[in-house]
Amino acid sequence: TKNIDLAVIAGDGIGIEVVEQGLAVLESALATSDVSLATTDFNLGAKRWHETGDTLTDEDLAALRTKDAILLGAIGDPTVPSGVLERGLLLKLRFSLDHYVNLRPGKLYQGVKSPLAEPGEIDFVVVREGTEGPYVGNGGSIRTGTPHEVANEVSVNTAFGIERVVRDAFARAAARERKHLTLVHKHNVLVHAGHLWRRTVERVNEEFPEVTTDYLHVDAATIFLTTNPSRFDVIVTDNLFGDILTDQAAAITGGIGLAASGNINPDRTTPSMFEPVHGSAPDIAGQGKADPTATILSVAMLLDHLGYTEQSKSVENAVAADLAERGTAVRSTAEVGADIAARVRG
Ligand code: IPM
Ligand code: MN
């Protein structure tokens, strides 16, 4: 029989509450299958940092590497200085495990209210590069704290790194109905990186002639995400542009309470990591108010990545049905989780 050996990093704030529901739905989805589930909790986040000063040790990473996948709740706490957990834990996980595809669907489900007056059909996916760009920490500050301070964050863009994420985006586009790929960058200003991205898309397109492509500068992309989001099918972009665009994508499709993501290593040399796009929301943590739907949709992505297509579909369909009937009812984190789990069980 098959088994999923899952690492669970609930993390901070509402991460703990939403992961509990994500796991309950995952168990429901596997209940009637021949797939068993083993979970290992990893104590990572603010609590661990306060206890030991560690964010993510070599031992933690070695243990995580042995797992099939990782489910992560949220990282970040106001008691920890900004950047410590973000860089030392979340980004360190993405970089160390070579999660070069940060996959973030932008889908408006039936029954969900978009802030756009006429949203139309929204169903695209952002392939955000996950290991390069301005995120890598290639920079520094001199004359720090003086009026002559110079602070640099240098965006790193390698031909290797761009090509592999672009190829993945093309493959995803080729597997979709519309087979369309939009490159988002800013090559009128960021000429070095921008043209390397553009040339790479043109070259890899030869391997996927069935995929049509276009290009948008990132500022124009934000306009179209508001005025005509239906035009998007697959978007490929760098780490920082992808970070910003996927918050906008979440906003137009019902908010970050619904936005799922996967930090994926398509080569499967390391476990991929699935997490809601939202953060730890310390203002509502512990109150049972957080919407676990984003985590549950991330669980659907996890199942899909591991090849359990049918179980993945059952989770996504349960979420879609729940959203379609959600109406104005105010439900707790546990109630939403239980409602979706019940639909998964059928
Ligand atoms: C996200 C978050 C992270 C990012 C932060 C917390 C480092 O905003 O997952 O989108 O910028 O990638
Ligand atoms: Mn973000």
C-alpha cells in the first residue's frame, strides 16, 4: 500500500488553526483510498526561536528532506524582529529545498464575491520563480545609519534558473485548455534581466509550439488583473513581481483566505511544500476565526503533486461546493473545516 510521509510545520498564529483543518480534510480524502498518511510535526517558528534561538538548523533540514511533502501553516510573529523568521526559516526552506516553482492559482470560484464589478471568468495560474531575484540576499549596506548610507539588493537572474522555471510554466500552459503563457517583467527598465527572461521564453517556446505567448510589463499587468483578468491563463514571472501579483490575484478572487500555493521542486529531488498565501495574522490568532480554505486548497495541490489526482479533485470539488453555498453564514475555522471534510467524505 502507498503512504504519504508528511512533514507538518504549523508555524505561528493562525497557521496552527488552519493546518489542523487542512490535515482533517487530508485524512478524509485518504480515508476510503489505499493511501495511508503519517505525519511528523516540526517545531519551527516563533516559539522555537524564543526557546533556542534557532530558525532552521541543518538537522531540521536533513529530517525534512526525508519526507514526501511539507504542509506549512504560516510563519511570522510580532515578538520576533522582522526578517528573522522570513529569511531564516521560510525563504531558507524555499531556497534549501530548491523550490524553484512557486505555483499560485488565481481562480474565482462560483459563489465567491470579487471586489471587481464585472470580474468575468477568472482562472489562471501564476508560476512565480522561487529561488532567485531580489530575494536571495545578494546585497548589503555601507555607511549604515548615516546620511550617506548605500543599501543594495541585487536581483539575481541566472540563465539556468530562468530556463527551468520557464520550461515548467510552458509545460503547465501546454496541459491547460487555453495554452497561453504571459511573461511579466519590466524589460524596458530592467534591461539585463528582462531581456534574458524574454529571450528564454522565445527559445523555450520552440519546444512548445502549441503554446501562444505574450508579454506584459509588470505595471501594465496590474491594470489588466483589475480590468480584464480573464485574459490570463499562465503567468510566468520573477520572484518579487510574482509576490506582488499573487497578492493582487488573491484580492480579485475573494481574498487571501482562499489563496493557495505550492513551493514545488518539479525535479522531485526534494519534498515540495504547500502553504496558504496568507500570513500568521496575529490579530485574529487563537480566536478560531481564520478561514482554513486556503490551506485546504493547498492540500489539494499537495495531493495533485504527489500524483493522487482523484483525491485532489475530491478536495477541490468539496471546496468549490462549499464556496458555492457559503452565502452570508459566519462560520468558525473548525466549522468550515468540518463542512468541507464532510463533503469530501460524500
Ligand atoms: C509570500 C510572503 C513571503 C514572500 C514573505 C513572508 C517572505 O509574502 O509567501 O508571498 O515574500 O514570498
Ligand atoms: Mn507575498
